[in-house]
Amino acid sequence: MLHIYFISLIIVLIFTTLIFFIALMKKDNSIIDSVYGLGFIVGAYTLTYLKLQVAPITPFTALLLILITIWGVRLSYRIYRKNRNKEEDFRYKAWREEWMKEGMLYFLVRSHLQIFVLQGIVISIVLLPFTFSLVGPGVYEALLSFGAFVWLVGFFFEAVGDYQLDSFIKNKDKHGSTIMKSGLWKYTRHPNYFGESTMWWGIAIIAYGATGSLFVFLSPILITYLLIYVSGIPMLEKKWSGEEWENYKARTSAFIPMLPKK
């Protein structure tokens, strides 16, 4: 398993490094967000191709490939459409201005390592369930269906949550509010993040059925931790304040869907 992980890591780092050079030409490091989902697809399909040179893939791996493809294409397309023809994202722009103070060489090295290499490492870890499934014999077949059900629940929350949010933003002037509080957003402040995490738990369950290895759960543990404590909820909620936000925050679960508090 360690051997195949390093192969996966090399594939993904080659991909993110190519994106780094494209970002240099476009002077926009935030394009890494648009191709984040595609990084998983490139890694998964390349590993599948290498596996097929020596042996067929199992139904577990085939299902994981389908689920990751659906997730990755939808996510990348949504972010690309959202960021198309816009300036570099404010987070990356702030880093660019700060790092350029130390000179171009410092900027290049820091950008490559902190944005593109780090993103590649994260992708390779989150992709672990698929990577390990390639060498799994198929241990618990019942988990294939259960994991697919969990993934579908997550996909519903992410896709519907994103759709509801996009519709709200388009018609914001009609609502008399700047905060989305209806639909799935009535039960969790971040249904799309909950969906993202749940999908990877479903993928890990399928991979555990394929391998019997608990290491596959490193993937959903990492993505859930990042969403709740690092790059998801904390960064997004920094931008919000005011009485309406505080009231919504006080009665609505941050992550796991729950009935609103009175």
C-alpha cells in the first residue's frame, strides 16, 4: 500500500506542478481551486490505467472511479464557472503581494510549495481510499451498497445546497436578507461542506470493504477536519457579522444538519 501511495503522490504532484506553470503565465494562483477536483480524476484514471496493465480492477474500484468522477467534474465545473473572468481570489492575491516583497525567487518557491505542492499532498491523502482499493481483494461486499448510499446522501446535500445558494445569490434583492436561511441552510450553516465530508466517508466505507484497512479513513478524517477547523467554516465565517448573522448562527448547526434552536 505504501508503494502505490507514493506512485499516486508523484502523479498528483506532477499535475499540480503543471498547473503551477499555467498559473505563472496567467498570474493567477487561484486557478488551483478550479482544477482541485480534476486533480483527483487525473490521479484516479492514471492509477487505473497502470493497474489495468497487470490485472483487472474490482467492482469496488470501478464504483469508486465513477463516484470520484461525478464529484470531481461537478466541483471543478462549478468553481470554474463561478471564477471565470474574475481577478485572482483575494486570499491568493494577498499572498502574492506579501511574498513578492521578498523577491521573485521567494515568491516562486513559496507559491509552489505552499499552494501547489501542499494541495497535491492533500489530494493524494484524500484519494487514499481509491488508491488502496486498487490492491484490495474485496473483503466485505455488503459495504459496497452501504457506502454508495452514504455517498448519495452527501451528494444530495452538496449539490442541492450549492443550487439553493446560487439561486439565493441571483435573487438576493428579492429576499430582503443577505444570509441564506431556507432549504437545507435552515438545518446547517454549511450543507455543501457537510455533503462534501459525507461523500468521502461513503467512499472510505466502500474502500474499507475492498481492503479491510482502516488507513482508508484517513481521507474523510482529513477532509472533515479541514472543513470544520481550517479552510472551510472558519475562513468563510470570518466575513460575516451583524445581528442577523449572530441570530442565524445561534440557532443553526454549523455542520451536522439539525432542527433549528428556538
